[in-house]
Amino acid sequence: MDNVREDEPANELRAAAHELRTPLTAILGFAELLHSVGSHLDESERSAMLGYIIANVKAEVLIIDRYLEGARNGEADVARDRIPLRLRDQVDALIDEIAPVLDGRRVRSFIAKALSVWAEPGALKEILSNLIINAVKYSPSRSTITVAARANAGSVTVIVHNEGAPISANNLGRVFDQGYRVPSDAHLSGAGLGLGIVRDLVTRLGGEISADSCERGTSFTFTLPRAV
């Protein structure tokens, strides 16, 4: 039991480091791009990149605040701060933020405007951001990424689908394992901790998540409590 307790802080640090690395990588990439070619961009392009940098800095602050609060209170309780959130508004805002990195890909959303979930805003954004950006990374340029949702009796089911190469059956069962890597499968490269964090957040918000893959692409499906 002592060994388990000693490992928990290290696991929390690994998870926090990964969460912070994702937006920091985006900030660095756009800052370097603005530094090198900023003078050749028009005002709308510069504004979009600066907006993305600002959004990711805000995401860093939210992540740090959550872990600091967790350190004070023993653990970060995202379920405690749940509020009703209109899912389509959250997805549309995120799509606007990541527009500069879509690189020819199209993101289509099929979500009823009034459909709402109970979630903590920062946690919901992390879930959607990880899944959609993962779809961008592992789908061909000019392909379509689909975000769809349907209402159930007491929950909402959300599906994020990409048209990338399929994940093998053996690997699919472990994509949510913390730190899992499959060197021979390029589709999973770098995905281990991110998807583990997504599963953790979905679970703590009262939902479930699963993955399905075939020749037509890969879908991540998760549920959250419905706010009526």
C-alpha cells in the first residue's frame, strides 16, 4: 500500500505535465510562426494566431488553478463545479480557436442548439480539445472531422469521428491507458497520457468513454449527464 501512495504524486505530476505541454506546444508554435513570417501575414491571420495564443494561455491558467486547488483540498473535484453548458456553443467556440491549425481539414458539428450538459467548463474544454485536436493530428489533410451529439433520457452522447487510418483491435483496447505507447502504430504515437486524462475527466463528470475504429476512421464516444 505504501508503494501505491508513493506513486500517486508522480502520476499526478505526469498528468499535469502532459496537460500543460499541449497548450504550451501550441503557444510556442504560433509564437515562432508570428516571429518568422508575421510581417507577411494580413491582419486577420495575425489576429487569429494571437487569439489562439491567448486562448491557450488561458487554458494553461485554468489547468494550473485546478491542480493548485487540488493540492489545497486533497484532490481536484471537477464534479463539484459543474454547471449547465450548451454543448454546441462550447464546440463552436473551440473550432474557432483551432481554425489556424486545421490545415485544410473541415470540422462539421451536428448538435442541437439547446442541448446542454452538466460539466465544469475547463474540464469540458479539455475533453473536447484533446479529442478534436487528436482527430486533426491523425486524419488526412482535407478530410472531415465530425462532432455529433444526441440526447438520451438522462445523458448526452457525444461522438468525435475522424477519417484517419484505423487503430488495430489489439491497440484499441488500451488507448486510454495512462502512458501507453505503440511504437509500431503511428496512429497512436503521442496519444497515451492525453486520452488517459480525457477518460479521467469524463469519469469524474459522471460519464463514460469508449473508442471504435474501422477502415472508415476512428470514433471516440463519451457521455455526460444531461442538463434539462
